[in-house]
Amino acid sequence: MLPPEYGPWQTVYSQLQKWIKLGILTQIIEELQKTDWEYTNLTATDGRLGLDQQAD
């Protein structure tokens, strides 16, 4: 079950099928594979720090 803010599942499914047909989903996956997730996750946890602490 999808959260209500995503709309009906049929709409989500239809859009996903369009993205697959146009190659957009493949492009998204390829870009995500380039991401350094270890660095991204560390940066996300540091988001709790104040601006002064981040400057160090």
C-alpha cells in the first residue's frame, strides 16, 4: 500500500511503466550507482551539527 500523498497505485504504476519505456528509470539507477553512499550517509548524520561546527 502506498502512502496517500503518492496518489492511486494505478497512477504510480502507469508512470513507472512510462519511465521504463523511455529509459528514464535506467538513467536514474545508473546515476544512483555513481553515488558514494558511504560519504552521503556520513554527511546526512552530520546534519544535526550547527553551522559553526560544520565549518571546522
